[in-house]
Amino acid sequence: MKSVIYHAFSQKEAKEYDLQPGAQRAEAFVRAFLKRSMPHVSQRACEDQLQRKAVVLEYFTRRKQKEKKKSKGLSARQRRSLRLFDIKPEQQRYSLFLPLHKLWKQYIRDLCNGLKPDTQPQMIQAKLLKADLHGALISVTKSKCPSYVGVTGILLQETKYVFKIITKEDRLKVIPKLNCVFTIEVDGFVSCIYGSKFQLRSSERSARKFKVRGTIDL
């Protein structure tokens, strides 16, 4: 049975359905109400429904539209298989990334509210530890592997365990952070980074607390 909305009977309808004003005949009222509301249903069908203990009124429900699932980005494995972050040989030129280095220096100046001669080195060190280093001029000053010592260039990519640096000789070097000490120079300020304590992704450093002290692992 479909859901219906109750409307009061007019005098004409009450007379037609034999409902006199003041009558307390509930059964007659219900029969008349159903007959008026559902003229397409026979009286026998209505009586059959009324013989049951419970009458369930059907109702229309709007189907909830399925929310479109947000497409997830590529996984790390898929990005590696597609080689999205590989730097092509023709792009491995130091001169191409000099504008990036200039932008990075301006970014650090703004981050430190201007690099003045009286600026505290500890403050710059604390800012650099949490800053984005892509574009920084970075050098390897100490390492357990002698071949890494002296490598200097612009940092192009940083992962959890390595720095990828482009040197002035247009060579792309992959330097592990472990067992290496790096220096970063900005407007005469030199800061040291102990790679063994720096094995984090760049996106994770902003919430990390670093202890400003050295290490004895070299």
C-alpha cells in the first residue's frame, strides 16, 4: 500500500461515504478513507489488508548516490617503475639549476628574516634542519668513504637515505647520508649536517626535533 496524506472529508464526501457528522464509527471512517485515497484498489483487497495484525505502508526512498572514490595517486613502486624522478642525461647540467639555487637562497633569507652579520648561527642551523634543501649548494666534508669527500654541487633530490647532487662538472652524484658530514653555505654562514642523524624524508623534518650536537660515529 502506498503512503497517503490525510485530508479532512468535506460535507459532500461525508454524505457520499455515509459518514454523518458526530458519528463515532471508526471502522466506517477507515473504510471511507481508504476508498477515497486508493480508488484503484478494490474494497475486497482493502478488507484483506485490514484483516492483518499490522499494515506496513510502503514509502519511496531515494537511493543514495554512491560517492565516487577519490582516485589514489601512484604508489612509490609505480613511480619508480615509470622512472618519474629520473633526471635525463641531457638535463644533467649544472648551469640549468643555477636559477634554482638562487631561488633557494632567497627562500632561506626570507625564512631567517634576513641573514645579517649579527644573526645567531644557532638560529640559522635550526631553520636549515627543517627547511627544504632542494637547490642548496652542499658539500661533503667528512665521510668514511674517501671518494665522497670534497664533492660539491646543487642538491637536486633528497630521499630518506641519499642526496642527489649535480656538480660543476655536470656529473650527477648520489651520496648516502650515512657516515657522511655535509656543509651548506648561505651568504657566508656555514652549517654542518650529520647525515647519520639526518636520515629522514624532507617532508618529515618539519615536525622532528633535532638535538644541536655532533656525533662521534666518524
